[in-house]
Amino acid sequence: MEKKWEELTPDEKQEALFNRWLSPKDPQGNDLKFQSPQTEKAYKERLARIKDAIQMKKLPDRVPVFVAPSFFPVYYAGITPKESMYDYDKCCMAFKKFVIDFEPDGNLGAYVPGPGKFFDTLDYKLYSWPGHGVAPEQSYQCNEGEYMKADEYDALIDDPSNFFSNIYLPRVFGALEGFKMLPMLPGILEIYGVAVNFIPFGLPPVQATYKALFEAGAEALKWIGAMGAWNAEITAAGFPIIAAGFTKAPFDVIGDTLRGTRSIMLDMYRQPDKLLEAMDRLTPLMIKMGVGTAQMAGHPLMFMPLHKGADGFLSDEQFKKFYWPTFRKVMMGLIAEGAVPMPAAEGHWTTRLEVVQDLPKGKTLWMIDQSDMVKAKKTLGKVACLFGNVPSDLLVVGTPQQVKDYVKNLIDTAGKGGGFIVSNGAFFDQAKAENVHAMVDTTKEYGVYK
Amino acid sequence: MAKDLVNALANLKEEEALKIVKDGLGAGEEPLKILDDAKKGMEIVGKRFADSQYFIPDLVYSGEILKEITELVKPKLTAAAETKRLGKVVLGTVAGDIHDIGKDIVVFMLDVNGFEVYDLGVDVPAQKFIDKIKESGAPIVGLSGFLTLAFDSMKETVEAIKAAGLRDKVKVMIGGGQITEEIKKYTGADAYGNNAMAGVTLAKKWIGA
């Protein structure tokens, strides 16, 4: 008899999620029909290659290659970022052309642009996007700010959900102003006075907020429909999509979009205990977010963009005290449920490598940007599959020959013994197409394990 | 006493530093003298950052303490503080890019190392750089950028400076997360730095300090 999910070991859970990824479903939930037996074979071969690299149990047939861009597919297809955000057909066309033309073993889907109309409807303040704060031909960028004030740690710690709904969301979405008036839900208890809790829903600002939410929800649904169809089409053509969703390190949750870089740095000196307590409070929520998505999507890989932990952003001591413990807990929580955390260590992480290698083997997949690859392979690379390190500047201004030489050297250095995937090191907007081709093609030719 | 403030600030002792300033002002100490001590403290912070003893949070925190000290002292100031500056630098994040953390650190380090910095902010069009170079007569320009799209913006800015007839009057340095020697060549800049201290070293070299 098949074991229940709770009875499985973490290893078995990971295997089960890999198996679900290997047997993809269409948007209706039926077994996906591949375009041809050849594309099905190609899909399974690519996935086996990726899985072997991640698990580090046996050598893959060759070094896999990912291409993980930001807006590059959009420029490559000759449309603007603005068009890609407001016209889902154009967005899907661009990302499809990108995957079909470059044939990477793994791609990140067509999620980067996101639904422009949705952001308009909710008056999203956290970002400037093309046509809305930045020019139509540029990518969206974050507007850092103090969206959580220095004296609001207690509110976050006491009740994170309430803090988000009533305080944080109205600050980052102009149209959610009405959420400030939402009732405290645990106050809804018995017939006596129960209706009082619902008074806010009769008030015009709250009703206006809900009207905006219905519109935004409909748009989100339209967008995810387009993404689902894209995923099915690209998978059917034989190309695995390498991340099912995302979660974050608690320090980044607070430092990126709640307190902001400057403020969280001050908090480390002025109210370290509150900061630590808040991160502890967020840890199980970040685990739940990642595990939930992995379960729903039937896919083990859970992307974790890392920001404030890079070299120089914290001292060694601060990294060990504030960043690493809860980041590690989130990863271990995901691993326990069979998911594979996929942290992206953008920028330089060379001084962190010895600390972050304290992980079980074959359970994580790290994107490495400009860290010292020799050191990375000797430390973190002993327990985790690494991908990345092909530099952005090389892809933009280099020549195909330079890219080829770089990739060969990278395979010699980091590819030895498996546990490595060639990829760009940072999410990029610009690149010469011939350089991206050179990265993929060199890996396929030179990366074969003998 | 004087040494206390220098050390308190250099060692990031916020409460202690503020108490010294308040007590000093209460006892009738010369406000300019207090600011001078604060400046000395910040120089030590800058030096420790350059030596990798301090990191970005330490810079941010020291800047915050300095701001508080300045606010305490300001009402007592009768004459404007006279500071001798090494030279002028025009600095900003190039058009299309709104990232400011890296730029702010370079501004900070140039400032504590004695430069007069004209910080033009983020998403700065080429013309704004040109106007400020003309107005200030600054011999050094710093272009910051985090995104790959900044490579082209930097290139265009350098070309615009050239077209305005100013290229031989200024030295241009560039910096940002993905900036390398190759990008320096591509943009036509004179040099690049991969950390804030490299920017200070370049600026000092260029003005012959």
C-alpha cells in the first residue's frame, strides 16, 4: 500500500515531487500531451540531467544549462517591456521564441513581466513599471521605502496577517486604502453584536477597495490563465520550467519591502531583539508559503532571491547573527517537505560560502553570480548543486569566443564531479543573442561527462 | 572631551555621542568645534570601511548619528561651517535606472574623504550631468548603474558629455553591481571601481591629492 505523505521521509518526499514534475499535467489537471514522442523524450532527458545535478548521487550525462533572464526575451523578440506587461499574448510569444530559439535545459517561465493592468488597478506603489514611472522600453524597478515604521515591530510580531492587511497593504497598494478599516477577525464570536464587525463592509472606502479587488482578481486570473497555457505549451515542446514559486529569507522579507535597506541596518543597532523576534515569527510563514506552492504545483524547486546577505552588506558577525539562522531554517523547513530551495546569491557571496555550506547534501540548488567559483566549488559546492557565474558584462559586450572560453573554463572548474549547471549569474535584460547561444551551445558540446 | 566625541562616533556609540554633544552645547562649547570632531569621527569610520573593518550597515548608522549631531548643533551655529574641500565630483545614477544604494555609499565615502559632491540622484538624464558639470566646474564625474540597461545609458551619457565639448575637461568613473573593465571600455569611461573606496582612490588620483 502506498504510504501517506506524512509517513514519507524527506528523501521520499523530494523524490515524489520530482516524479510529479516528471509527469506534468495540463491546465485542466489531465496528463499533459507532449507534442511528439521526441519532445517527451527530450523533456525527460533534460529533467533527469537537472535532477542528477541537484541530487549529487550520480553523474548526469552532461552539465545541464539554464538561461535565467529578466526582460531579455522581451527585447530579443523586438517588443517593449510595456507591451509584454499589458499584452499577455505578446509576452507569451516573446518567451516562447526565447525558449525555442535557445533550447536551454531549464527556463524560468514567462512570469517576469507580470500583469500591468493588475498593477494599475491596485495602484501599486512599491514598483515603478514601464509607462508608470519608468520609460516603456525599460524594466520595472523597486521603490524602496519605509513601508513598515520603526515602531511597528510589535504589530508585525503580534499578528502578521493583520499587520499585512490593515497596515502594510494599504501603504503599498493605493487602491487598498479601505483595508485600514477592516475589523479584527477573531472578534467575530457570537450572535450578540456580531453584525458590528461587519459595519466596515458597508462603508464606501471599503466597498471601493473591494471593487478594485474584484477587478484586480479577474485580471490576475486572466494573466495566470495565459501563463498556465504557456507552461503547458513549452513543457509539451520538451522544455522543463525550473521554479514553481518562491519564498524568501526572513531578513530580506523585512529588509527589502517592509523596513528597507537603510532602516533594517539601523534596526540591527537600535532594536536587534525586535528584529530577531520578527524574523522568527516570519520563518514558519515563509516555510508554509514555499511548501504550499511546491505541493500545489507538483514541483520541488522553490526560488529564493537573496539580497541583503551579500558580501559587504553585513559584517561576518551580523550575517551569522541576523541573516543566516532564519534563512537556514526556511531552507530546512522546505527540505523536510521535499522541496528544493533555490537561492539566488546575486552579486558577491565569497565571504559567506563557508557559513552557508552547513546544509544537507543534494537538497538545494544555488544560483551563483560573481562569487569566487573555485572557492564555491570547494565549500558550498560539496553539498549543493551550483548554477550560474556567466557574467552579465560578458553577455552584453563580449564576443561568442570569449563566452565559449569562459564557459569551458567554468565547466573545468565547477563541473568536475557533477553538481553544476551552466547559467548566467544574474538576471539580465540586455545581451547579444549570439553570446547567449554560445553559452548554451558550448555547454552542450563541451559539458558531456565521459 | 573632544577625543570622546571622535571616538564615540567612530565606535558607533549613538547615545554616548549625542550625550557628549548635548552636554558640550550646554556647557557653551563652540558648535564648529563639535562639528569638526564629528568630521574626524567620520573620517575614522571611512578609514575602517576602507580597511574592511566596517561594512555598509556601519556607514549607514554613522551617517544617521552624524545627522542627529548636525541637527543638535545647527540652531547654535552663528557662522556657516567652513570646510576645505579637496575637489568637486558630480555623481548620479544614469537614465532609466533608479537604484541608489551603491551611489549613496560612494557619495558618502567621497564626502567623508573631503570631496564636495553634487549628488544628482537617480534616473539622471545626460543633459543634467552636463548642466551640473558646466555650473560647478567639477573635474570628476561618477556614473552609477545597477541594471544591464545602465551600460547603454552610461555610454550615451559619456557621448553626450563629449558632444557638449566637455570630455577633455572631466574624468569619468563608473560603478555598479555588474560593472567591469569590459563595460568601462564599452561606455568610454576613464575608469571603473567595484567598491566605494575604489571611487575615492580614483578621485584622489585624478585631482592629484
